[in-house]
Amino acid sequence: MHIEPNDLWLFAKIADIGSFSKAGEAIGLPKSTLSRRISGLEKQLGERLFQRTTRQLNLTEFGLKLLQHGRQIGEDTDAAIALAQHRQLQPSGVLRVSMPNDFANLVLLPLLAGFISSHPAISLELDLSARRVDLLAEQYDLAIRMGDLPDDTALAAKPVYRYRWGLYASAEYLALHGAPQQPDDLRRHGILQLSAMLREPRPFRLTRSDEIWSGALPAKVAANSPELLVKLALQHLGIAASPTVYAAVYVKSGRLVRVLPEWEFPAVTAWAVFPAGRLMPGKTRVLLDFLDAGLRELGPG
């Protein structure tokens, strides 16, 4: 036996109001539709629910026993609607987010306290590992991913940040090995570069105004952490390819120097990735709004 819960709710509404026509006006359905739905329900149950006369509408004994179940469905529905409305007004719950450790610590950290303070009903669960999580299978709400994204119809993406990239070295390293004057000079240096830059066929590509230089460069160290590469450059171990936001504090303090400052790498986009084709929870929406506002104010890295 299959019973449509909504029919039980309609039955309870009609019983409480005491009239098919008045119930139809209250619900917004024609009397004929209500009559057909209740007749179908009675047929499925194998029992009459109402004793109908031209003047009165009375519940049968079975109808009286069933009434509370119909009322309960209505109460549960109202409670679900109230819960959803409340969560939209004040998003809450656990928000599971995956992002690179460097992005969390060097870009997002200065802004994160504001988000936590503004949304006390949201609990953040952050995965800062280098692995690419499966958002759907592992039930993550959001992931921050860098660069080109593979086609995946199950996921949607929104750009949230643009990284500018440059080359950086310590003054001690440059004093010992000499400062490159043009991109070809980089071939004589050990480059501290991101692992992704070694993947074929992706040579280094530098631009200056309308000029483009492209070529393979020797990797003294390759790692999947720009932050680590910057710290190795601080130890005078080579020239680091890094987002400017990661190196900026050391350039300001004089511990790092921008190498070939007129040249830079193509900017890299950071994307917020989330499940597609479903209603976005309020907790995810407010985090996206926060990223939009906070990172726009911060400016490109």
C-alpha cells in the first residue's frame, strides 16, 4: 500500500475546517480536486473517512482515528519550513571546506576571524591537505582549487581570487650568483618551482608588456607548496617562483628581492568549487559572499 502523505494532510485540513469548499479556498485548490484526492485516499485505505450529507460533513470512526496522523504531517511540514527559513536568516551547521594549506594560512587567515565572528552558528571543518577531495562522495560543501579545472558536470565553480606570480631570491643569493638581467639568464640558476610547472608540456612562460618568453628551466627544488619555496629562497638556496602575496612580507622587510621585476608569470585563478544542480545551503552561500567581499578588498595576490 502506498499513501501520499500530502493527501493525509489535505484530509486533516478538510476535517478541521468542516467543509470541502472552505478548505479548498484556504488551501488554494478547487473543491473538485479535493474531492478526487480524498476519494482516491479512501480507495487506497479501503475505508470511508467522511459521512457526507447535504448539510453536514462528519468523520467516520476510522476517520477520527486517522485525523491525528494527518495533523501531525501538517505540523511536521510547518516545522520543516520554519527550520529552512530560520537557516536562511541565520545559517548554521557544520561547513566542510577543503583548500590548500598556503591559501588558508597566507590569504584567508587574516579574514577568517571576521567570518567566524559574523556567523557563530556555523562550525568550520577545514581540510588543508594537498589531496583533491571528492566533494560529493566525502560530503564536502566547498573546495578551493587552483588553475585550470577539469570538466565535471556534477560540480559548479566560481572564481574568487587571482594570483600574480613573480621570481624572488635573497640578496645574499644574488650577491653570490649574480642577478639575472633577462629570462635566458635563469638557465644558469637553480629554480625553486611549483611541482605543477614541471608537468609536460608546460614550460615556464614569462611576459613583459607585449613580450613573451617561454622555455624550460632547471629545477633545484620542486614542491607543491609556494610557501615552502619562498622559505627555501630565504635560506639563499635559489630563485623561487611564487605568488606575490606569499613573498610580499619578505620583500617589504628586505629579506627577499624581486628578480626580473618587469617580468611575471600568467596569473592563476583560485576557484570555489561546489556541488552543482542543487539548492545551495545558506552556510555555503554566506561563505561564498564572504570570499567575494573579503578577497575583492584584499586585491590580487
